[in-house]
Amino acid sequence: MKTQQKWLVVAAAALTFVLTACGTQSSKDSSSSSKQQVWHRMEADVLQTLDPSKASEGVSGQAIIDTMNGLYKYYGHDLQPAMATKIVKPTNNGLTYTFTLRNAKWSDGTPVTAQDFVFAWQRTVDPATKSTQANMYSGIKNADDIRAGKKPATDLGIKAINDKTIEVTLEHPIPYFNSLLNNVAFFPQPAKKVKAWGAKYGTKSQYTLSNGAFKSKGWTGTGDKWTEVKNTNYWNKKNVHLTQIDVQVVKDTNTALDLYRTGKLDDANLTGQLAAQQKGKTGYVATKRARTYFLELNENKVPAFKNTKIRQAISMAINRDSFVKNVLADGSIVARGITPADLSQLPDSSTDYATAVAKNTKAITTYNKKKAQTLWAEGLKEVGTKTVDVELLGDDVDAVKATQEYLQGALQENLPGLKISIASVPAKNRQQRAATHDFDMVLSTWGADYPDPNTYLDLFTSNSEYNHGQWQNADYDKLMAKSNGADANNPTARFKDMTEAEQLLVNQAGAIPLYQLVAARMVNPKIHDLKTSPGNSFNFVYAYLK
């Protein structure tokens, strides 16, 4: 999510579940869920909000996906109808989408209506809400003018034809629009309740309603643990077999593994040598995720970072191959671009988009100490300084801390005159500081909101609020404008635009790609049919223990 955002051995005797004897997925019915099936999982950070308009990171995004449904929902990489009765094809040359809603209820028994979608979308795009997801509405009629304060939120291109029909009007075709609607920013909200709760909405379990598979229980807005219980009013409850999901925050991977071994966690994230040591053991799973990590350099706060040679030197001074093998050691792979591998393919081709980008970015993302030092020296001379003293900001979790320490050592050793201090803070603080440009260098991460390179590339346009480093390039902006405008209905031309744009971004070191996450985990092998979406979130519908 633009957002951020968010990670399979236990002895059988240690399990605390009451497991049911389950058949195939198609043979299950609501009776299979009458017995307790409890799943214990972890997050690396705290839950911040259950308000879909305000969720900006992966932990909140996962909790909202568990408890709410939008028009569509991913089951693995298969986009399926959720609140909508079918996957809609646009009319009017790709500008009009008409959705028919299924008969569904909120967890209090009241119906989910078209008006709930209209209210939610208008609320999210309204500047007064201060949603960090409002940019995702760009391209829907009047959304940009509303965000700019030029028009009221009621002018947004969505209307309720009746209680069960929604019509959405776009300003230009958006090829990935259906996939976009899986994002929590487009989920409905119970209008009457949200108005009654006001600022309390989404801050505690008691100030939420669910239209999804689970409902939040006992979350007080703080704390390192929360619970989700099966929603008996969910439209698809017969395919929900887990009766409860218990989540706890675990920042240390050694602790996570200990909790897994003692049966207190069913899904534990691993990093570094700990991941390498568990490889091949029962329950070990390594999954390539649609998430990349990259450096952003604040050009307006550190004048030296405006110099292209200095940015390029930093990129070339990083030995990514050694880093992912010896520091991360969890199977993660070197990133040659910002868009991860296996997200999308070139039209009418078996070529992975990321592979196409890498053909022209390998030099700048390959370790070359000599070339890096030459560029560094030339850049320092051009900006008129001999030293650069900066702070590297990142999250206070193991993998990020290890990355910070590696970068600190490698860059200081390879680039004379560069001094780096480290600041490790909770993810929420890092996000806030990045959003306000209160950093020198920041280790950023992005997970796909939808399976299209645009979800990454739109971050770095000149007017994007997610362009934390404030890199600007007119040619990049033009290429992205073409891909989103004139070439939107021409897949071949559109992907050519995006390929050229990403190559420009990486070669100019407007953002410096580091690695694509391969999530190493220990997972209770008794879980079946647990899928992940292109946006890295889990789908617990259909999942069951056996």
C-alpha cells in the first residue's frame, strides 16, 4: 500500500490449537468453523489505525484487509469480486465503471450500501482528512482539484445510482484501475457510524465496524498485541475457517524463533544468519515479496546530494551482492531497479518488467569502488566541499538496523570524507520524518499496492508527496505523464515509457535501489490455503488448520 506497506518449526506436542479434520477447500462449509482454529502471527511494529483513510503502513493495512472488504479482493494473484458481484469492464472508452454490490452487512447487521462507498471515497480524498492515500485517487474525476482545495469532495467522480449500484467516472483511462480497488484506501466506511464517532473512528476496536472476514476485538489503540475474531455477518463466512487471529509485535528475530519453537507463534519472521540456519528445516519458507528497499537522499536538506555524481558514487560504492549474501542472508535478492521482479511482464512478452529495466541499470547498481571514488571526488569538487556529514534514518527492526550498519561501514570506507551516523526509530516515526523531509538519508521501503510498475514509479514524480528525497527531473515527469495519459490505452507504448522512466531514475540515482525482500519465515505446516496478494498482504479467507 502506499502506504507501507508489511512478514512458516514447531513440535506437534507444542501446538495449542484444537484442530479440525478438514477436507478440500470446496467441501468446507460453515460447520468447519464451529471449532476453534486460532492462528498466532507476528508483526514487526505496532498497529497504528483501523481507519482506511489514514492507514499508511503495512501493519495497519493488513489489519484492515483482515476486517474489511473493498469491491475486490486478491486471492493470491487472482483478483476476485468482494463487495462487487463481478469484475467490471469499463465503458465509455475506459472512463466509466459501474459496480453492482452484493447483499452484504456490516458486523452490526446493517447493510453495506453504495452510499458507504461514496462517503468513504469522498472522505479519503478530502484534504481535511489528511489522508496519505489520497494521491491514489488521481485520475478519478475531480480528485486532483479536490486535493488541491479547488473543488469540494462531493464533486468526486463517484455516485450512488441506488443502494446497490455505484458509478465511477475517470478523467483518463487507468489500465490498472480494477487492481487499484483492492487497496484499503478504496474500502467502504459505515457513514452513519463514522459521523457519530468523529475523530475516534478507527482508533480502537470499539470505534470500528467490519464488513470483512474478521472483526477487531479488544484493541485499545496502543499495545503490542491485538485480536481478530470471525465475523458472523461476513457475506462469505462459510469459507472462513479460522475462528481467531492473535497478533503480537516481535521486533527481535531470535525472540520470534523462540516463540515459534514453543508454540506461541505459528508464523515467525527470520532475518540474517538466523534465517540461513533454519533453511531446509521443516516449516521454513522463503517467499519473494513485491517489496523493495532503497535509499533516498534529501537533496534540499543536504546540498551535496543535488549533485548527480555524488548520488551515483553512493550507489556504486555499495556491494549489493555481498550485502544480500552475507548481511541479510535470508535469500533476499539484489535490486537493479525500484520495481521488484515478478510483479508484471512486458505486454505480449514473457520478459519480466524488472529484467527489462535492469538491462540499462546494471552499471550504476554494480559495485565499482574505483569508479565510485572518481565520481565522488569530482562531485565534491563541483559542490565545493571536502566532507559530507549526514545521518542515515531507518526503522528499529533487525534487518533495517543491519542494513544501516552495513551502509555506514561500506560508504565511509569507500568514499573519503563521508561520515554517517545512524538513527533507528519506530516505523511510524521514520514515516513521519520522511514525509516532512526531516532526514539526510533514509532507508525507505515500498510494497506494491497493485501489480503494475506505476505503483512504484509514481512515487518519484516531482509533485508526489512520497518523493521524500525531492529529486526532480522534467524528462522523468514527462515519461510518467505519457504512461498515465496519452499512452494509457496502449500497453506497449505505456510500458516503454515506464521502462525508460525507471532507467532514468536509477541511473541518475534519484533513488538508490538496494534489495528486493525475500521473506524468510518459519510457518506452522498445519496451515493450508493461506495466500498472499501482490501487495504482500495475507488473505486468511479459505485458510484452515489441519
